[in-house]
Amino acid sequence: MTNPRLAIRYAKSLLDLAQEKGLLEEVFTDMKLLNNICKTSREFANVLKSPIIKEDKKNKIIESVTEGRISLLTSSFIKLLGKKGREANLAGIISAFIQQYNVAKGIHKVKLTTAMEVSDEVKNDFINKIKASEHIKNIELETSVNENLVGGFVLEMEGKLADASIRRDLMDVQKQFMNNDYIQKLR
């Protein structure tokens, strides 16, 4: 079971310590690597969550996966989580750390979903228009493809959604026909 408050506290502690030691960028790189491992390896995530596997065994598994790939500070932090019995919360702590890092650096995450793959030029156009309209300096654009959109795009940023897809337009037209809006206007 994830505990968001616990994850935020541990992430904040790690962020503060990394800033104090001047290792923030290095720890952020480690967190992105660990986030990728947690998302792509179901087995790794299951090992972290397993109450049956003992702490020392989990530490050995984590060490074998991350050996030579993460900093000493991050490695020590993960060992501390193991001693406290909090390794099951690692994925949540990583996500909270990345969010807090983005806030500290003024980075805004934007997700662009299109019906087909877009070029780098189009991505840059989106970034420049968002920067100009929202007065934001740093944007991290994540793109994905959803063929069900038919055309257009869906843009998500900080809880806001702009749906300029053909699918939404078609659904609006369908809703109008279902409500018989056109027949009522004719009478």
C-alpha cells in the first residue's frame, strides 16, 4: 500500500540533503534511472513490495540491479529505507522526488497526445506557444500517440486539459443528434 505523505517526506529529505551536498543533479539522474527500472520491471517492483523477502535479501537485489549506476548518496538512502522497512514505498518516493525537483527547478510537465507521431519542429512550436502564453521558462514535453483521436491533439498541463481532437468534435456532434437539437430548432 502506498503512502503519499510518507513518500513526500522522504523525497523532501533526500532533495534537501542532495542540495546541501551539491549532488542534486546526480541524485535526480539516479531517480530517473530507478523510476525507469520500477516502471519497466514488474519483478523488481514486486520484490520491493514483498513482505516475505527479508531486508538484507532486498538490499542485495537492489544493489545487484543498481551497482555502479547510482551515486553513493542514493545507494545509502535506499539502504536506509530498507532498515526502516520502507523499501515498498520506493516507487512513490521516486515520483515525489521528481515532482519536487521539477518544482524546485521551475520545470512544468506538459503531455501532448496526438493521433500520429509529430516532428520535433511541431513539438518545439508547442513548447514555444506554451512558454509565450503561460510565461513559463522551463517545459518538459512528453508525447504519446493515440490513434483513436482521429486527428488534432490533447494537451495536459498542471491539471488543465485542452482537447482539440477530432474524436471530441465527433462526440459533440453525436450528442447534439441524440438530444435532437436540430429538430427542435426546425419547429
